[in-house]
Amino acid sequence: MLGQVGEGFKVAMVTLDGGRIGIAAQAVGIAQGAWDHANKYAKERKAFGKAVSQFEAIRFMLADMQTEI
């Protein structure tokens, strides 16, 4: 038996605490990778003779995405 009788939930939560940081770090890394991809695409994609990253609306979207990360 692990721990005392009636303390199982506490033991489980303490055990899971270590993994939460790693999972959060992975999520931030995935989000940053998605932003990097979107930013690169916006710089390469052309519309009306210029990169879509030059349009104010796209810049706002990319900035909002980055601040959320």
C-alpha cells in the first residue's frame, strides 16, 4: 500500500504534479512551433503583389497569437 488509508487522492495528486510542468512546456513548444510556421507562411504567401505579412490585419493576428503564447 502507498501512503495511509484515506490519503490516496493526495498521493495521486502529488505524483501527477511533476508531469504537469512537462506537459505545459510541451504545449508551449507546440504553440510556438505553430506560430513560427504561420509567420513563415505569411512572409512567403503573396497577395496583391506583396507578402500577406505586410497587411495590417495579418500582423495583428500574428501579434495576438504571439502574446497568447
